[in-house]
Amino acid sequence: MVTKVKRRTGYTEHHSHVMQYGSIKELSNNVLSVYMGANSNKQNYVLKSDHISIMPMSTSLQTINQRDASILYLQTKFSQAPEGSEKWVKAQQELTKEIAHRNHLDRNIEAIGEILFGSNNGVRVLKTIRQVGQPLVDDWDCLMALVGIYKQHCGSLSRYGIKHMRAFANMCNAGVGKDQMAQASTNACT
């Protein structure tokens, strides 16, 4: 497959099909807010790592995780709307809905971990990172099956929820079966 792509795109050892427009030097000196816009009269917000809590950010934001781009957009939309206006109320509702969805998803995954591995070990097992050189999961069919079971009982993971793929992989690596996952998902999500 890789050879077909290389042939189709004209890849050689010294050249790539990727095109560069403009000067990287110019772009690398700019911060994200240059392209998003900034309103120095209002406060901007960004998510702090894996937590849903909102914290102030400086206008010189360098990078954000791709899964947080949508919430940053909603936060910017909210912070730039005239306070009390219809736009402000709608933006606040959208932001609140997104944060609630993320909190709900995180709680569901955490609850499933506690049901499967106990309240003392659940989070630890779900966040375990394997040693360098080991694949994320030993059984990819198991991973896809557990994600499917979760979706069936708890709903879509959404772009944000993909961050929990390691948790599903760790469930498979710990020997969690389809029936166990179905029961845990039912208990956690209903």
C-alpha cells in the first residue's frame, strides 16, 4: 500500500508530494491567536490538559490539542459576543452543552473502569501506558468490539471521546470480554 501511494504521489527519497506555500520562518514566529483573532478587551479561555475545568489563557497561545479546537472556538465565540445579547446567550448554551457532554463522557469511562477493576484500580488501569515497543493493544478485534459495545449502551464517543481509546485498549489487554463490557456499560450509562 505504501509503495502504491509513493508511486501515485511521485515520492522519491529526496522529495515529497507535500507542497509548501509561504515561508515557514514567518509562520513559526506567529502564535495561534494571530489566525483566530483576539479581543484584548475580553478574557479568552482554554482547557487545561485532560480536565474540563476552564482556565484563562494568554493571547499568545502556542498550541492546543486538536480535540480541544471545537471548545476553544465555542469559548472564543462566547467571550467575543456582546454580554447579555442573544448571540452571547446562544454561545453560552453551546459552550455549556459541550462541556457537559465532555464531563458526561469522562464520567462514563471512569465509571466503567471502576466497575471492571474496582474503585481503587479503575483509573490506574485505564490510564496505563505500555512500555516502548509494545503495541497499544494486543487484540484489535477486541478493541473495536468494546468500542462498539460502548456506543451501543452509552452513545457516540465524539471526536473528544477518542482520547479514551487507550482506556478501551487497556480493558482488552486486561482480558475484559464483551459480556463484561456490556454489563459495565449498562450499569455506568443508564
